[in-house]
Amino acid sequence: MDDHTTTTELPPPGPTVRGLSRSDQRDLLSSRQRNRRASYAKWVLLLIVLTAAIGGATHWYLTKDEASTDDAYTDGRAITVAPQVAGTVVALHVADNQRVKAGDVMLEIDPRAYIAARDQAQGSLQVAEAQLANARINLEWAKEEYPAKLAAAQAALAAARAGHFKADADARRQRSLPKQATTQQEIDTAAAALSSAVAQVDQAQAAVRQAELVPQYIGEAEAQVRQLEAQVALVRAQLDQANLNLSWTEVTAPQDGWITKRNVERGNYVQAGQSILSIVTPEIWITANFKESQLDRMRPGQKVDIAIDAYPSLKLTGHIDSIQLGSGSRFTAFPPENATGNYVKIVQRVPVKILIDAGMDPAAPLPLGLSAVPTVHLAGPVSG
């Protein structure tokens, strides 16, 4: 027999196999082995099903008070910085991803044109203040001068009336005298004196009427003062604006944070309102988009465990801050119009803001937009 041929030893004949041929005995042995293997497979399959059922029940029991989603990411505030004035950048004090503090000067714009505008506004203010001072002096002079002129005109009118009374009396006297007691020359002189006295009265009355415009003259002087006061206020506002524009040539950081998306270099000409960089503030939170079916027991204040894909070893804890009053699709540029067309029900997702309480590592910063997996403990206490 060949060396590679194996021989199966048959069991000694017993009561169950006596009288059987050798081939029948082999068939009986194979049948028993198959039965044993089938029985073993059934037990293994049963054990696997039982283990899976126990594992599933255990998992359900352990996670029945938890809600999790992988549709979550780190979020925060990215402040867009733009200059308030136009000009050439003459100094740049920040680099990409640099940490800055509120008030730090990040870049400087050429200030020469704004210094000239400030100096011009200062000169205009000095001229306007000098004109205002002169107008106030004129007002004080008018308050004294015009009443005095009125009094003088009234006195001159009284004197003219007295002269008219005397001239009228002299003229009547000359006309009543006999021709032998006077001469025609004296009569003519008295008549001329009367006419002159009448003219003087008319002239004095006109002077009084002119001098009686005292309120108008004083009002004119007061109006001139008010006009120049408004001019001074206007020029002072222009000076304030010029000083403000000059201060804006230094672009400072509005908040603490990190420089991102810097697109300006020294020598660039920038326009007012042009976006030149952004600042990401230190406050970071998680925005998680949970399915609407997960919101039933979710409340602000519940504890949350947070896993960050970028840092698997980082274990963060936090709590729900708020739940947005509207699904994400409601605030898109083109929200769905469910009242038109064919309607297909789609599970909506609602953004939930989660604040990080502990676990942050200064050596592992959290950029905005990192994928996160928050797990909310629905059965936990809710803070006030």
C-alpha cells in the first residue's frame, strides 16, 4: 500500500454492527460523525444568537437614556476685521494663526493724508471760534447801543417838538401884531422858523421810528451768534471725524483670539470695509444636529460626553446650552415649500448648542469645524 494512503480503523464489531459488512460499518461511522457535527453547529449557532441577544439587550439597557449623533462639529465666533479708512498698509504686526489680545495693533495704514485733514479741521475750528467771539461782542454792543440810540432819538423828538411849539407861538404872535408894531421881515423869519421846526419834528419822528427797531437789531445780532455757534459745532464735528479717521489708521484687535484667513500684506492698498483677516475667539462650543425623533427627552442643562475625531484621547464633558427653535432646513437660503408639489416626509435635524465644561487641553486647540460625536445623558439632572 502507498505510504500516503491512510487507513481508517473500524471499531470492533459490537452488538450494533455485528453482521454488517465493512462498507456498511464505514457508512454508519460517517453518519454518526455528521450527526455530531450538526449537533455541535446547532449549539454554536444557538450560543452565538444568545450572546448577540444578550449583548443587544445590554447595549439597549446601557444606552436607552443616551442620545448621540455624528452630525456634529466644533463651532465658535469668527470675527471679520475690515479697516474703517482706505490707504496703503505701511506696517503689519501679525502673522497667520498668531494669538492676539483685544486692543493689539495688527496693522497700520499710511496716516499722512488723515493728519493733514485733521490739521485743516483744527484751523477751520479756530477761524470759526474767532468769528463766534466777534459776533458775541457785537451782540453785547447791540444790546447797549440800540436802546441808547432809541433814547437819544426820543429826546431829540421832544426837543424838536419844543422848538416847534416856540416857533409856532412866535409865528402866531407876529401875525397878530399890528403892522406898525412889526415888520414883514420879522413875520417871514417867524414863518421860516416854524417851517424849520416842523421839519425837525418830522426828522426826529423818523429817527424814533428807526430807533424803535431795537428788538430786530438785537435779534439780528443773536441770529448771527447762533449761526456761528452752529458753524463752530459743524467744524468741531469735522475735527472729531478727522481725529477718528486718524485713529482708524491703526487697525486693532476687537477681541482676544487667533488670526485666521489673513489676506493682506505690507504695501497693499486697502479699501474701507474690505475684509482683510478674521479672528477666532477662544470660546468654543459644539453644534450638534440631532434628529427630531431624538429631542423628546432632551433639555437644556443635561450632561454631554464629547468625543473629537481629531483627538481620540481627548475626553470632553459639557452640557446642553440651548436648542434652536427651528430645523436646519428652515434657515437655508431656499427653505422647502411643503405646501407645493409632491410631499416626501424627511426626518429633520435640529441644531443643539453644547457648551464645553471640562477636558480642554491647551496643547490641543480645537479649530472650528472639527467633527465631534456628542452623547447626551437624557436621564441626568437638568441644571437651572
